[in-house]
Amino acid sequence: MTFKILYISGSIGLGHVTRDISIVNELRKRRKDIEIVWLADTPSTAYLRAAGESVLADMEKEIASPNDICDEQAREYTLNLNTWFLAYYSTFPERVKLINSIVERENIDLIVGDETYDLYCEIAKNPKLKIRPFLLILDFIGCHLHDGVEKKMLPAIMFNTWTYRHIKNFHDKEDTIFIGEVEDVVDEKLRFLLPSRREAAKRYTKVVGYTLSFNPDTIQSKAELRKKLGYGPEPLVIVTVGGTAVGAALLNKAAEAYPILKKTIKDLNMVIVAGPRIPTNYVKANDGLKVLGMVPDLYEHMAAADLVVCSGGGTTTLELQALNKPFLYFPLLEHFEQSIDVAYHLERNNIGVKMDYSKTSPEDLAKAVIDNIDKKPNYPKLSWDGVQRIAGHIDTLVTRIENGELKVA
């Protein structure tokens, strides 16, 4: 008999969906009796379909995408996650109602949600909305409260309260998965009278280490990858800002730095990856500068590069760490996850070079590229078996549900 899993690939950008596909592929190796029903928002839906996955269209048709809300809330290289969450929060009741109708319609046995803020926040407020066993996957715990703007702290306090309530209430039944190490969680209070973010992760989540969509030990050599991807032997810089449009301004700053760089590195090849939500003609390309749209398996291009310029996304920077690649990263302004949480992991391990978009001119960017392009980093080795551990945990949950050991109270 087929066991049906509703896999919801949530959050913004494309970092989550790449790991979700890897988790599902690993799970399929372990179990032949499962059927995956995918639910996601754009642009993750396009990525899933390009990978040959079948995706329900319900969310695309009926409810605003968190990525759309993200782009509406953003201003030049700035996204305040607290104000984004407040706008996104207004869609939660409708989204959860739709999710639960899909669960009933599709006869779902288990829900797996990768940062499905809507579902776990609403369940925290009303546990009766949890109608099936639900595994939650997170790569950060709670919001940073010290925004500097008092009114922006309210959504953070709300979010932290519901996060804590959910992981505390349900950790005995289906462990919340935390991707990363406990030491990556900033050790600050969720709010008054609650434990710290780090302590909550330690107490109430199953910590699985890091996930990658590729095995760094099997990556081809730089020369082989360049031949495969059509690059020559000249110095190569890749510029990418991920799956949203918020970081678009960095692409043009890199484009302005390009002719300055060419004065010193005359044969430089710079490739700008606009991604799925930024039109390639948005970038003011100079003569010889290459601008690409969405690139499958972008990690191969980064592995082929001599240096990467990127925003501060958790997935991209982890991939660059795994590839032992020199890189400059520009956390989105007012984006606490990139500027505080991700940067905390990178800085404590001396990984990459943190840059400030608001204080970096094209000339500054060109100098930073020149100063770092020839560096040979030696980043600390990490355990990259998070995909296997999550798939194994889901496998165990399926068995427990089949044996009647795990039910919704």
C-alpha cells in the first residue's frame, strides 16, 4: 500500500527546494512504497517541475507567494524580515485552510514542512489545526529582537512565541529537525521568560548537521568543470544573489566594478547570474560581461570559479564553504538571518569575506575582488550528511505511523 507524504517546500528563494529534492531522492532510495505530493510557491514550483517532480498548483493559483510579498516589501538591497513576516502573516489562515483541504483531498499520511511558517505558527495558536503527523524542518530558531525600531519588534516577538510553543509542544511526538549545529544559533533570548534561541534548539529539536544538494568529494576538478560548462582558462568570477529579486542592486554594482577590474585583470571573465526573478536586461552589462538567467546546478559554476560574489544566503554560503571557494558576501540590509545568523556561523569559522553593501562602492568591490581572487582558503571540514539523516528520520516516522505508534492526539 502506498504511503503518501505532502512535502511543503517553504520559505523564500531557492535554497530550501534544492535540499528538499535531495532529501526526497534519498528517501526514495530507502522506501519504494512512498508517494510524494509536492506543494510550494514560485519560483520553487518551476525548479521542482524542471527536476521532473509533480507539483500541486493550488498554492500558485489561490494565494500570494511569500516571494511576491518579499519583493513588494523590499527596497534597494534591503529586506526587513520582521515587516515581511507581518505582511506574510495575514495570509496564514487562508494558507493553512488550503493545506488541510489538500491533506484531506489527497489522503495524506504525513506532512513534511521545510520552514512552513504558516502551518506551524497557526498550529501553535490552535493545535486542532494539526490533522496529520507533521515534521517541521528549520535552519534557524526564532527572530532577532533587537531591530532598533520598536514597532518592528512586535512581529518578531509573535514569531518567537509561536516557534517556541510549537517545538516545545510537539517535540516528543515528531522531532523538529534543525539543520546546522547548535553553536550556529545566536545565544539570545526568544523573549522575556522564554529560553534563549540556542537553548530552545538544544532542548526541542533534532540537530542533524548540514545539508548539501551535492557531494563535495565527487565534484570534478576546476579544469574539467570549465570544459564542461564552456569556460576558458581565464580568471572567472561568478556573481549571484539567489532566488529572489531583493539583491538585484548588487548585480549592477558588480557590473559597474567590471570595467575597473579589467584594468588590472585584463582577461577577466565575470558572469552575473540574475536568477529566476530578475530579468537579465535589468543588469547594465558592459562590453564582455555575461549575464545569465536561472542556472541549474549553479554550484558547478561556483566550483569552476576563482572567486564568487554573493548575498548572504545560508545555502549559497554553505555550498561555497563545502567547495573551499574564496567569496565575498553581502548580507541583505535589515535581514537578520543573513546579517546576524548566517554571518555568525561564517565569522566564527573564518569563512568568506563579509562586505557591507551600503558602504561598498564599485571601486571598493573591484579592490576586494583583486585582493581575494588568488587566495587559497582552508575552511574547516564539516559533516555534510544532513540529507541522509533527515531522510532516515522520515523513514522512521513512516514506519511508526504504519505501525500505529504515531497519531494525532
